[in-house]
Amino acid sequence: MRIRRFLRLLPVVPSVLLLLVFLMAPVAWSFYASFTDAALSGKAARDPQWVGADNYVRMFSDDSFPLAAWLTVVFVAASAVLGQNVLGLLIALLMTRSRRAVASWVGTAVVAAWVLPEIVAAFAAYAYFNRDGTLNQVLGAFGSAGPDWLYSFPLVAIVLANTWRGTAFSMLVYRAALADVPRDVTEAALMDGARGWQRLAFITLPLIRSSIATNLMLITLQTLAVFTLIWVMTAGGPANASTTLPVLAYQEAFKFGDIGYGTAVASVLILLGMVFGAVYVRLLREQKS
Amino acid sequence: MRRPVIKVPVIKTPVMQMPLKYAPVKFAVTLVSVAAVLAAATSCSPTPEAAESKSLKIVYQKTDSFTALDAVMQDAKKEFEASNTGVTVDLQPIQANDDDYGTKLALAQRSGDTAPDVFYEDTFKVRSDVDAGYLLKLDGYLEKWDDWAAFSEAAKEAGRADDGGIYAVPLGTDTRAIWYNKTVLQKAGIQVPWQPKSWDEILTAARAMKAASPDVIPFNMYAGKGTGEGTVMQGFYELLYGTDSSLYDVDAKKWVVGSQGFTDSLTFLKTLYDEKLAVSPAEALDANVWKKVFGEWFPQGKLGATVEGSYTPSFWQKGGAYEWAGYEQDMGVAMFPTQKGQDPGGVSMSGGWTLAVGAKSRNPELAFSFLTTALNKKNALAYDINNSQIAVRTDVASEPEYLAANPFVKDVSDLVKVTHYRPATADYPRISTAVQVATESVITGKQSPEDAAAEYDATVRKLVGEDKVLEK
């Protein structure tokens, strides 16, 4: 009996090993390094010293960390939870009711942004929001001079760019989920006289709840880790106006060479991701029971 | 009537599997890349003596507008391989700006497997990289190198570390000056050659240019984090070192805080930007603004003057990134004045780059030998001319070909008399960033010069500790 159980687990051993080596080990390193003064240059590069919680203490006395944490939360809430999630659901719903041709055109247009490699999408967004970019040229054609988006409204620009880039993912998830909603339930509601929004709120959404939770978890984690898009568009500036935690971690570790502090920021980011993950997993479990 | 639901074929991917795979992988990749570096950081154990491979890895910087060093390296490779049979020279140019080049180099130096044998190193990083154990001490090798005597005494200091040993050999040095477009100045009735005697004279001239031709940028100075080290080297330090203050007290080995000079320098920048005598703040924060300075504004007569390095002609001369035949006639160079014209009347900043041998090199003798080939008289002359460097070899400095390279060689070389060097301590890069932040806050109107200076002081105290600051 025991042997059979062991044999059954055997196929997953390689993937578990790979996860341990390539995922857990780096996380463990990052966590360890955040308690040292490891650096790119200087004495600490040769011989990093254990500094206890110094990096974490510094984090909370440093003005740029609370700002970056706040910007990260706003960025995730605005571009993932609100932007990608709601827009993705809306498009998916409209697609179920639109003509085949319209739906496939819209689908292609939305997915196009998601298919682009991140660096290409980031350059496209930069070219769009730039001072002399597409957006301002279009505005100029209508006779209004647009602001310098990346300078005056950096957070708005990166939120819109990330929404544009990521909506396809939510749309695909919801397309699949909506296809699984049994038609007889919706029809029964229709017979009982439920209106469109009532069918959505009381029938469709509760039925796809688990997809919503899964989708939210995935896009939250993805958006927490967004770096290239922001780095290319604003590099975290002007000043620190669009420095989210990944950008801050990168700057500290690689621009200022303070790997200890950079990994401390990265560790907080990992914790933040775990908290979000735990909340969503819990949501999923609750509705199953 | 209920509309029939039309089934639309979605892109046929197994949707519910894709996301599950995609997101964690991406997240993991981010973690892995952060942590991979850390793994490298702490596992610097020396690699066991591998089989003697006769190959040298040379790492240096190469960009669209900086190819002079690449040319020298290609030549040196040919020369070296011809005279050392069986040795391969593996040239690995890194395409990056100065900041990213430094990061990539530092990362490569963490492991013996990736560390270069010979590399291009910024003078201000020499000390902290020696502390990190990246550079090989060269004293023993230099003794046996006859050419070493040809290097000027001041230049030799560039490679000296805290322990008194020499760890790097300079390629060339540079100074900073005001570069101005004569046509723009003459249009405003300013006599050329122009030499302002104080900050006020700069402002007067700039205002005159603004009045004469409203769409030119009269006098630009870099500011903000976008231009990085350029902000301080070609901008803020020319101001600060021309006041009675400085950034760092060399004798006391302490950072200066609370100085009037610092606030005055910020105020000068504020005046330039507020009166629109410089570029708009948004343009100033663009990391590529310098490309417009050299490539568009100066050649097109849209810029009156700016503070830039002695290497400026390298962009315009034949083969440069922004060839401009008329620069020799149209451009002029002036010394940046001190605040009120106090002694010594002018100020300049110097930096420069060196070549160094990696401490983890498996063939240090051979690596040093390659370094001497790359820096021999012929190659040094070619490099100094093509990159408009100020020569550090006295035999190169007296070559007629070098002196005739462009009309400005003498003017910018003379600035060595009033020049300053950055404090080459390990804390410096962060302090530099703090200065850049202060300039950015001021030109964008986020803070007054007094507030920005106060925040700079607070940052410095936090960075280096109370015992390493000096109230002045």
C-alpha cells in the first residue's frame, strides 16, 4: 500500500525538486541577504556582515518605502482589480451577446496587447504617452494640447498601460467561465422575470465566483511584479512619483549597489504577494464548502 | 424576445491551464533573477585552478556614440595575438550607459567564472572596487613597465587606493567647461570670445539671448535624476565648487552639510529653470536630453550655451555620433566662473576612466601585458584623439597630431589647473543621487532651494552617519 502511494508520487518529484531549486532557494537567499549588508562594491561586497533587522528598520524610517508601498497598492488596485478585472469581465459579457465577427475582432485587438513581449508593449506604451507621442498627436488633431503624461500624470499613464496590456488575460478567463454557466439556470431566471442586470448579479456572477477569485489572485500577483513596463515608461519618476516596490528594490540593489536593502524590499514584496494569495485561496475554499 | 446566444470561438488555448502556469512562472522568474544575483553575491569562493586556458576576457563599454575604445581594443587584440601565439583575446563590449555598465561589471566580478581579466573602470569607483576585492594590485607589474614613467604624476593618482597601492592605469582624463554657440551669442550682442566672470554675468547673458531670440534655449544646465552623474559633473558641482563650499572635506574625510553654497547653487538652477533660460523641467528629466544638446540644438543654433565635458568635440568630429562640419567655427569654449569671481576665477570637474586587471584573473601576467598593449603610445594617441580625451601620457600630450586634433584641446587642457575631483569613497554614488534628487525637486518646483538643501542634509546624515558629516 505504502509503496504504491510512493510510486504514485514519483512523477511529481522532478517538478518539486525544480521548484525547490529555482523558486524556494532564491527566495530563501533573498530572505537571508536582507539581514546582511551585502553590496555590489566596497568592503561589504567582499565580506557581507550580518546586520540583523537593520534593513527593515531603515525601511520604515525611509520616506521612499512607505510611498512605494502605497503606490504599489494603488497601482494593483487601479490597474488589476479595477482595470483588467472589470474591463475583462465587461468585454467577455459583451462578447457573448455580440456578433461573431465583432467579437473576434475585439478579441484579437485585446489579445494583441497581451501577446506582445513585455519590453515591446512597454515601448509601445511609452511611444503612446510620450510628450510628442500618439496620444498628444491625436489630441493635437482636435486642437487641444495634451500634457506631458509621463511627467505630469505618471501613475495614470502606467495604470492605463498595464490595464491595456493585461485585460486580455481576464477576458480569456471570463470567456471560458461564462461559457460554463448552464443556460437553463439563466433561462429559468428569465422566465421568473429577472432583468439583465439581475441575471448578472444574482445568477452569472455567483456561478463564476471561483473564476473571479482565481483571476483576481493571478492578476494581482502579476501586477505586483510588474517592472519592465514602469521602468521603460517612467523609470519610477519624476522624483519617486511612480516608484513601486519592484522598481524600488531594483534601484536600491542595482543602482545604489545596496543588495541587502534591495532584498529586504523584495522580501516585503514576496510577503505582500503571499498575503494576497492567502486571502484569495481562502475565498476559494469558503465557497467550495 | 431573447436573442440567441452566438457561440464565438475564442482563441483555442486551454484557458484554465494557461493562467495557472503563466502567472506563477513569471512571478518566479522575477524572484529567481533577484535571488540569482544574491546567490552569486555570497558564493564568491575562488574557483579551483582550472586547466591553464590561454584566453583573456576583456570587458569594456561601447555605445552608439562611444566607439573609440572599441576601436582601440580591436587594434590591441590584433597586435597582442600576433605577438603572443596561442593566446585568444575575447573582447566583450557591454552596450549600456555608465550606470548600467558599472552594475553589469560589478555583477560579473562576483564570480571567478564570469570576472573579466582586463576591464574599463571609472576612476571614482576604483577605491570602492578595490575594497570589494575586484582589482589586482599592479605595483609589482608597473615597476617593470618602462612606459609608466611617461604618465603624468597627477594621472597616476587616479588608480591609487587607500592602501597606497596602484590598481588601475588611466586612459585619459577630462575637464568641464561652458560650450557656447557663437552665432546665438552674437545675435544677442554678446562679444565673442565670451568669458563670464561670475554667475550673474551668465544670467545677464542668458537673459539677453532670451530677449534677442525667444525660441532658443539660452543657457542649459543638467538637473534631475534622468541625466544621472551628468547632472552633478556637468552642472551642479561647477556651481557648488565655485562657492566657498564643497561637497566633501578631504582633510577631515567628512561630508559637508548645511552650507550656504549648496543652497545658492540650487537657487541658481531655480532661476535658470524658472525664467525658462534652460530647457523645460520635463525635458531635463529625460535621460536622453544630452543627445538633443549635441545632435540637434547646438548644430541647429537652438541652444546658446551649456556645461559639458572636454570630450564634446568627439561627437561632432568626423566619425562622431553627430558629425557637424561647422563646429570648429561656430562653437566656443569658456571656463565656468566662480560664484562672485573669487579665486581662482574658474572651476572645472574631472573624471576619467582607467583599465584595470581583475583580481580573479587566472593569467594576471598576460592580462597586464594586454593592458600595456592597449595603453601603448600608439593606442593611447588614437584613443585620446578619437574620444577627445585629455592625454595622461606626457609623450602623447606633446604630439603635434594630438594638439591639432581640434581647436579646443588647449583651452580644455588648461582647465586642469582649476579642476576638482569627486570624492572617490564607497558612499559617493548614493550622495550623488541625493544631490540629483535635490536638483530635481528644485527645478520641478516641488521644493524651495532651502527645503531641498535641508532634505539633502538629512539624507546625507542618514546615509553616512552623524560622525561623518561636517556642518559648514
